[in-house]
Amino acid sequence: MLNDSPRVRPETRATVLDAIDRLGFRPSRAARALSLGRARAITVVTSNTVLYGYAATLQGIEEAARAAGLPVGIRVVESAEPAEVKQTVDHVSDASAGGVVVIAFDPMGVAVLEALPAHVPAVAAAEPGAPDQGRVAIKLDERRAAADATRHLLGLGHRTVHHVAVPCEGEGGGRFVGWRDALRAAGAPVPEVVSCGWDIASAYAAGRKLAADPDVTAILCGNDEISQGVRRALYDAGRDVPGDVSIVGFDDMPGSEFWTPALTTVRMDFAGLGRACFHAAVAELTGEEQPKPAVAAPSLVVRESTGRPPRH
């Protein structure tokens, strides 16, 4: 009846729809999924499997699935073009996909989330402020973490903090908003954002631009990998870290504490995010009560790459 079957008589359809309207009935995605025989499995939709945040989230999902004895599939969405999004949505709408976790850190993931039919049991790993399309969405508070990192640098005496942004950030991204709002709250200048690609060579080019400006004494980077490129550019320009310029990264990727100097960065619990998304997706699939996400809040880890600004 609710599936628009042509075998239902118009009179019967009208009577049932009237009752649905009067009772305020809303169909359950989980019940519908089980009635359609969806597999007891999890399919992850992601645009990337290599970058640290995506890979660590996938790791958390896989660990939780292995502990629960459930299989995990991965569907890579390569662009936000309508045809690519439709192919991805068609794939995960099939019953064999089971419950779905969409890693919606970027426009590709968001586009898939928006296009998913209501009956597909799905949850999102998302950024703060991102639309969740009425789905369960689990988020890491990047905004507060970026603000904490910016305030740390201002507290050391830096006049302002420059920002090298990763491609998916945009002006609505949590890292951008937290950085900007902390500067505004402190009455500090808000410099123009320097954008770069995901590759270190692009980060190096952004770093060269900032290294050429003697007024730049503090930089918040969009992730730790970007910090590597920026750090090398400063080194090649003869600017010491942290003697001349302080750097803060984001993510606390493995090994960052062993860099020279050890990187001050924001620790993100991506693996915990993945585990929480897995358990939420299983709850959506089975109709069980949603578990409370057990995800550590992002936190600033102060190491050797930040210090007081140089005296002029």
C-alpha cells in the first residue's frame, strides 16, 4: 500500500491514506528495511579511503563490525555529479547493502545523503553544521577544537593566526568557523584564508606564500599532512618553527609527536566516530534503540611547534 503498488484499489488507497493522516503515522525505515529482507551487513559510502580522517573512520567501522561478526562493504563515490551520486544511491538501496554509513565530510558524501530514499537505514558521519537530512548524524566538534587552537596561539602573544584550509572546508566548515570566530571574539584581525589541495606539494606552495610575509607568526593548518608542507616551506625560507612561526595541525595523525619539532595539533577520535556510526547503523537496520555515541571530544595537544612570537 505505502509502496504505491498498482494492485491496490483507489478506494482502498484513499481510505488507508486518510487513516494515516488522522493518526499521524510515520513509516519506520528500520521496519521497512527488515520487511524488504535487507542483509545484516554494513555498507560504507565514502569519497576517500586514504586520507587520515576517512581511513581512521573506516578503521573504526571495520573494528566494530568484526567484533559484531558482520561484514562491511565499501562504496567509493568519486564526484558529486548527479549520475555518480545516482549510481551510488542505487547500489546502497539494494537489500544486500544492509545498513549504510555515509562519511559526509565533503560535498560527495553530502550529495549521497541527500539523495538516499527514506526507507534506506542510514547514518552519517558529518561535520558540525552540516545538514543531516533527518538522519542520525554523529559529529566531531571541529568548530570548538579550531577555536581552542586559535586561542592557544593568541594566548602565546601572536597578533593573529593565519589559516591554510583543506579543500573540503569551505566557509561553513567547522575548522574555518572555529578559527574565524575565535579571532573575532579576541578582536584580532581575520586574515584571508590560504587554500590548498590535499597533496603536500600544494601545502608547500601555500607555505611559501605565507613564509614570504614577515608579519605571519602563527598558522593553523587544516590537517597534519598540510602542516608538513607548510613546515618545509618555512624551513626553506629560513624561518624557524617555533622561533619565527608557530604551527598547529589538525587530526593528530600517527607519528606527529615524532616530527621535528613535535607537532602541536588537535586530536580527533575518528576511530571512535567510526565505531559509533557502526552501532547506530545497526540500530537503524534492526529497529533497536539508538546507542549513545562513545566518541572522545576533540582536544588540543600542545607540543613543540608552538611558542611565543619573535620580538621585533
